[in-house]
Amino acid sequence: MAFQAGSFLPCKGTLLLLFSLLCCHFGVGEGQYKGFRRLSRVQGSSSSSRRGALDEQWFPQKLDHFNGADRREWKQRYFVNEAFYKPGGPVFLMIGGEGPANPAWMQYGTWLTYAEKLGALCLMLEHRFYGKSHPTPDLGTDNLRFLSSRQALADLAHFRTVMAEARGLTDRKWVAFGGSYPGSLAAWFRLKYPHLVHASVATSAPVHATINFPEYLEVVRHSLALENAECPLLVKKASDTLVERLKDPKTYDNITTDFNLCSKLQIQTEMDSAYLLETLAGTFMDVVQYNEDNRAFEGVVGTNVTIKVLCGVMTDSTLGEPYARYAAVARLMMDTFSMKCLNASFDTYLRDMTNTSWDGPAAGGGRQWVYQTCTEFGFYQSTDSPNQPFTGFPLEYQVKQCANFYNVSAEMLAEAVAQTNEYYGGYDIRSSRIVFPNGSIDPWHALGITQDITPDLTAVFIKGTAHCANMYPARSEDLPQLSLARDHVLLLLQQWLK
Ligand SMILES: *[C@@H]1O[C@H](CO)[C@@H](O)[C@H](O)[C@H]1NC(C)=O
Ligand SMILES: *[C@@H]1O[C@H](CO)[C@@H](O)[C@H](O)[C@H]1NC(C)=O
Ligand SMILES: *[C@@H]1O[C@H](CO)[C@@H](O)[C@H](O)[C@H]1NC(C)=O
Ligand SMILES: *[C@@H]1O[C@H](CO)[C@@H](O)[C@H](O)[C@H]1NC(C)=O
Ligand SMILES: *[C@@H]1O[C@H](CO)[C@@H](O)[C@H](O)[C@H]1NC(C)=O
Ligand SMILES: *[C@@H]1O[C@H](CO)[C@@H](O)[C@H](O)[C@H]1NC(C)=O
């Protein structure tokens, strides 16, 4: 698999790849795919109702919901788990996001615990343009104009309506679930289609679109400092040293060796250095966002690299200067994911991101999700804040990629992001029966709903947890506040479904 940066990329890739910064997923990186396949094998021996939940099914969907004159259709993938359904029970709809819908969610996860308690039928719909849900023959920029959260919500509405009729579930109460971007969709589905969905659980959901998102790295700094106050300072020292060395081409051979780059470092433009610096910072971003989430379980490949481990390396003076420790972190991640070397060339990244084939290196979600950031959300995790340890990948670098990959200018991006907030309301969402669980060390909470708006538009704050922690299966070693948060969401659902 190609080794690419782009810190807002979805559920794919290794940690060093930065590919997973907005996604709740099982397992990690390439391991996500390996883990998924292993999971399927593990599950092959389990009960038939569970095995049935892994079977993919297909739903005919309109290409363009907003043009009655366009009758083109495509097939959208979905999954059903009837194991917990009791006649008269509610229907739970897990919303797919910016990567392949992972059938692991049909077998594991807190929502199934709720389904068991509440007798719910469980469905999961893959997001258009991700995984196997291909509305168009390729990912050309002209085709990507059918990729948007609005089209995705209209897919959900149509799916909800037709499935309810087909299965006699029209008078059942439907509840939407999602984490991360699908968490936002869960909230917006309730907001825009209140007659179709009774309540939503919108976990770690960024509801406020913003072009520049420098707060992300501020939370990374804060989360590292909670582990060890020295840690972010040492990261800053290391990163500053690297930036300094990048000014002198004579150091490039050493940098190539230190960070085990796949080819000799070449810096022709600012995009090249920004890409390298972002790729290396990405290790820290990923580990913080998914701290303790990405554990191995039930045959899923996980990692034991946590904030504690990274800060342990950064504070280990036997490894040499902070710069050498920073390099050691990069090599630790490569070892963890059995990667031979680090691809740090922006040209390679550009080539991969502009490949429009469904078999292309970024078709797992990278090309699609960055398109959505350029045309709807922004969310660029820039180094523009002084209150964070990294340097060298400013907003301009991120915005230029919109032009490089999709011919979207900075002005178009600005208008699109403003329109997204105008359409959904941003932080000022007006709705009811939506709960927003919120993890304190998850950098995305900065764009989420973190305070109750009304009694039934409510936040659940989970101190000390990362992105989407409450969605994963409970473990004995979970923090008590995480278990309480799961219980609290169940209570709300019981109340709302009465
Ligand atoms: C690095 O990029 C090249 C060219 O795209 C690719 O063939 C190679 O597999 C990549 N290596 C890694 C370790 O990702
Ligand atoms: C490269 O590393 C070697 C060994 O650490 C060191 O002696 C040399 O001065 C470095 N070269 C440059 C240009 O920094
Ligand atoms: C992670 O786990 C593996 C296998 O259990 C072990 O060999 C390795 O030392 C651990 N790494 C860290 C950093 O704890
Ligand atoms: C796109 O990726 C596919 C699969 O890796 C490859 O076969 C094809 O040559 C690439 N296309 C371009 C234009 O690079
Ligand atoms: C890029 O966009 C500009 C302005 O919208 C347009 O004139 C130009 O033809 C586009 N270029 C490509 C390669 O699509
Ligand atoms: C959600 O998280 C933020 C940031 O950690 C915290 O300040 C806020 O109090 C939390 N919200 C609630 C409702 O607990």
C-alpha cells in the first residue's frame, strides 16, 4: 500500500500514514484490513445469526437525489443483524463514514449491547463513494460532485423509508448511530429528517465546519502534556531541529537514514518539506486520537503504542538528542507495522491522490474524504497555532492541495465551508433527542457539542478518553467514567424510546 500523508484522511492506512484521523475503526492501519479479514475468519466458526450479519446486501439508490430529471441508479452496500430484534422493538441504523463500512460493527460494539437490551433490529449502511458503494464508474472530479453529506443524508432517508416499508417497520422508532463524521451525519439526519429518525447518538461528532483547525494540534499538545509535561516540549525541540536541518541540503542524507525514508530526501518546494513534517507529526496525531482505542481484540490487529509509549521514547535521554528520539518514534511505528521504509515524497502523494481509478492507491477513502474537506468541511489540522509543538505544515499547504487534487480554489473552499454551517447550523444545532458523547483527549472534541444545549440535546463528556471510545466493546480495564457514559447513553435511549 502506498504510504501517504494528509492528516484528515479517513479509515485507512498505517498510523504513520496519518490516514485515519477522522474515523472510528476497529484495528489499525494496514492491520485494519488484515484484521478485518482475520475477524471474518474468526467469526466463520460462530453462530449462524452472527455470521448472517456479515453478509453484504445491496440497495438500489439514486445517483442524484436533488434532480428529479436524473433517474440514474447505483447499488449501495448494507448489513443487517436480526439477532436481537424483538417484535415491536426499535430499529438501529449505524451510519457508514469515510472508509469501507466494517462488518465488525455488526458483531461488536456498544450499540449491539444496547440493541440486545432494547430488542432492536440493527442495520448499517455504507456511505456513498466509500468501500464497495460505487455510484460512478470512477473517482474523476466530475463524478465526485455527487459526493456530499447532503446526498449521503438523502441516501439514508431513502434507505430508511424503503426498508421500513419492505420489512413492516414503518411505525417502529428508528435511532441513528455514528462516530466521527458519521456522528455528525447521525445528528444531521435527526435534524433534517425528524420524521424518519426518532433519536441519534452522535459520538465524537465535529458539527462545526472550519477551514483552519489549528486547535487539533493544541489538544494533541495538551494530551501529551497530561502524560508528561516535558513531552510536548521535547517534541517541539525535535521538530524545530528537523526544520532547521531541512534548510541545509547537506543534511538530507542523514535525514534520509535517520527516518528510514524510502528514497533520498528531495526538497524542491514548500509542499515537499510540509509533507515530510506532516507525515512525521502524524504519528503523534494518530496515537493521541486513538489512544488505547486501537487495541487488539478478538483477532483484530491492534497496537500497544500509546501516548505513554511515545512520551517514554521522547524522554529517554539514552537515545540521544530530542531529534534522535523523534526519529526513534518514527522507526518504532515502522517496526510496529512491519514497514520497510517511509515514503515522504509529496510528488508520490500527489500522483496517488489524483489517481481516479477505483483500484487506485487512494480509493480506500483518501481521495474521497479530502474532496469532502475541500468542498464541505475544511478541518485542516494546521500548525498555525503557537500553542502546539509542530512546525511546517501551515494552512496554505493544506488549501493548495484542494487546487492540486480537484481544482478547488481557496475562495471556493471558503464559500463551501460557510455554506455547510449555514445549512446545518454548526454549534447552534436546533433539534431534540440527540446525545453527543465527547472524549476529553480526542482532538476532535474542539469542533463538537460539549455542553448541553437543551435537556434532550445533550453532551456526555468522558474525561480521559480518545476518539469514539464509547462505541467500542466494553473491557474490564475501561475507565469508570467511560462505563458510566455508556450507561448514561443507554438510559437516554430507554427514556426516548418509551
Ligand atoms: C512507497 O511508494 C512507492 C511508489 O508509490 C510504492 O511502490 C512503495 O510500495 C511505497 N512503500 C511503502 C513502504 O509504502
Ligand atoms: C551526518 O551524521 C554524521 C554521523 O552522525 C555526522 O558526523 C555528520 O556531521 C552529519 N552530517 C551532516 C551534514 O550533518
Ligand atoms: C508491544 O507488544 C509486543 C508484543 O506483545 C511487544 O513485543 C512489544 O515490546 C510491545 N511494545 C511496546 C512499545 O510496549
Ligand atoms: C491508478 O492506480 C492503478 C492501480 O494502482 C494503476 O494501475 C494505474 O496505472 C494508476 N493510474 C494512473 C493514471 O497512474
Ligand atoms: C479549474 O477551474 C477553473 C475555474 O473554475 C477553470 O477555468 C479551469 O478550466 C479548471 N481547470 C481544470 C483542469 O479543470
Ligand atoms: C466536553 O469536553 C470539553 C473539553 O474537554 C469539556 O470542557 C466539556 O465540559 C465537556 N462537555 C461536557 C458537557 O461535559
